[in-house]
Amino acid sequence: MSVRSRLERTLGAVERLQVLDGPGYQLEHGVALTYLLTGRFARPLQDLLHGVWLGHPLHPALVTVPVGSWTAALVLDGLDVTGRGGPGTGAAARTAVGVGVAGAVASAASGLTDWQHAHDGARRVGLVHAGLNSTALALYAWSFADRGRRRPGRARVTAAAGFALTLASSWLGGALSYRHGLGTDHADRSPEPRRFTPVLAESELVDGEAVGATVDGVPVVLVAQDGEVHAVGGTCPHQGAPLGEGWLHRGELVCPWHGSRFDLATGEPTQGPSTAPLPCFDVRRQDGRVEVRRRGNWRGPTATTTVEEASR
Amino acid sequence: MKADQVLIAHHDVLRGLLRQLTETTDDQTAERSRLRDELLRELEVHTQIEDELFYPAVRDVSPLLSLAHAEHRQIDDQLATVMRTAVDDPEFGTEVRMLSATLHHHTFEEEERMFPQSHALGDERLEQLGRQLQERQEELYRSGAMRLIVRLKRMTLRLV
């Protein structure tokens, strides 16, 4: 059996571990309670850790700190053991382990914050990922203490074990991103519709309410508000929720699944967990019909001419 | 009563409380406090009977459990905001309407999608589950521990 198919089986087994659901929800309730106790800071704190300000999840960026520091510590330990390190090597390894521990604590906070909103298989994989990482963190904390107590032998063994766990756990983290798409952008980013296309009749709009529709196969949400009509993408970038089932709060569109909020004029998330903006559409009213056209943005203007049309 | 009917009846209680709360004005502070406390208790009971009995029972026939949990979480977070907002605050009504929208979406998801899926369990099982839900619900209404949880929750949410 190939390495890939062995790993595949392992992943499948973890995804089906329904026994993890009970403890998983308990942990989530704990995280939720912790945030509730921070009162008004609960939202800004979670948005900071989700990476709403960054445009994509903060967690993968933060984990480079522990992984990098602990890799450096492994190299330094290796040099020390083989006698090629020089006098400051032990102290440098201790510093690297310590920096890694601090980075791991921050990574855990951001990871837990993202994990709260994972579903089913991804939630179980995430829980195992968190369990392995917490064990690695505990081993490294122990290793750090041992380095201060001049127990270099045991300190190196615990660090090496922690490193192996970190590698295994990183693989699960990769599965969460690349297989489960946790943290990736789920919004429809096609350039369609490139020209004004009718979506629905003006009479179908309800003032102050989100109305879902599909135009050229692209889900959109239309909102009539203060005499203006806004159109944004109908799929939540966070996990693909149908935003047509969402509602308005203080003039912003609320996702029905995890409560992300979006500015209707710009599509920007004003509250996580979504870190990516919604696509926006230009709106015009023509003969009692509402027509929309994909709006260009900072990533690039919308092509109004297809490749086929241009080559004609 | 079948399990889904028991839960729909309780959804009606919740929707009724929220409608009454939405209809209060800024000067009806005592009425608002009373309704809000009642809502907190009913939501706590509702979440508990669903989490404890209904969701585990429908696990094999409905793929919507994670969504239901996510929606409970959103209701819980918004309830916390409502608890933190003073009953005479001009923003109180806005926050209650947000809670109402969140709850309506959740009950819609369950009544239109999850409950029809639960019918795959068969009438007999649903009747039995319905009895369990009602018994547990009555037990929670009488429970001293439940009253304590609700009181603690109310106190901590108002403090922070």
C-alpha cells in the first residue's frame, strides 16, 4: 500500500470518530463561555484571531513560529550532541524552544477560535489535531523547564518526541485546509455576469430584507435599503452558507450559519468568522426589472469581453 | 405527541416570547426584564433537551446536526448581547430583533428540513422520543440545578 493511501485511510478513520463529538461540543462550550466572559471584547478578540483584519486565517501564519523555532532547536540539539556546537549552543536551543512554546500558545488560541465553527469530519480532525499539538506543547514546556534545570539529556528526548508529534499533527492541519477547505474562500469568484443581466422583478424586493436569487448560475443576494438596491454574492466565503437565508442587522448582511457580517456596499466582512469579502455586483433598474453585473475590484477589473469574443 | 411536535410546540413558546419582547417599548422596563429572563430559561431548557435527546437520536438520519449546533451557538452569543444590553437602552430593540431573526432561522431549518428527515425513524420511535423530551422538559422546569444555572448565567452575563 502506498504512503498516500495509508494516510488517506488514517484521515478517513479520524473523520468517522463519532465518539469525539461529545467531548468536541463540551470543548466548544468551554471556548464559547471563555469568550462570553470577556464581554464586549469577545468579538474583536475572535476577529483578531480569525484573521478578519488579515484577509485569510491567522492560524497558518502563526504556526510558522513554533514549527520554525522547534526545527531550529532540533538542529541545535543535534550539533550539541555530536559536539560540533560550540559553547553557546545549549543556551540558543533553550531560547528557540521557549520562543516556540510562546508561539504555540498563540497558535492554539487562533486554532481553537477557527475550530469552533468546523462541522462534522473537519471538527473531529481538528480536535485530534488540537490534542496532538497540545501534547507536543506540553512536551516542549517540560523540555524548556529541564533545560533550565540542567537536565539536557531528557530535555532533548522530550523535544524530539514533541517534534515528531508536531509533524504528524501538521499533516492533519494540512488535511483541514486542503481537503476540508477550512479557512479557504468559498465565495463564487467567477467573472459572471459580465453584462447587466436581469435577476428578478423590482416588485420581488422587500425593503430591509435579504432576497436570494441566481443569475447565470451565480448565487446573489439583493437588498433594498434606504432607496438603494445592493447586490452581493449569495455564498458565504467562510463555509459556503446560503446568504439568501440570511438577514440584516444594523444595515449589514448576517450569515445564517456562523454569524459573519458583511458591509453591503463593499462586501467586506465587518465581523468574522469570514475573513474574505463577498463579491459585489453593480445594480440597475430597467423596466421594472433588477439587473446586475459583476463589479470589478482591487483584484482586477471585470472582463466585459470573453476570450472568445476578443478573438473573433 | 411525536418528538417533532413537542419541539415545534416549544418553538412556538420561544417565538411567542420573542414577539412579545419585540413589541415592548423602551419605557416597559419591568416587562422587558421579565420576558428576557423567561426567554433565557426557555432557551436553556430547549437547547438542553435537543442536545441531550433529540440530536443524538436523529444522528443517523439527518446530516444537519452541525448546522443545528452552529445555530444554537449563534443564538447563545446573541442572547448574551441582549442580556448585556440595558432594557431601557435604545439599542435593546435592535438586538432583540437580531435574536429573533437568528431564532427564526434555526426553527425554520429544523421544522422545514431536519424534522422531515427525522420521520425516517418511524412513528413509534418518534412517539417514544416525544415522551422522553416532554418528561425531560418537565424535569428541567422543576430542577433546582437548572434554576441555579439560569441565575448564574444571568448574573455573569450582566456583569461582563
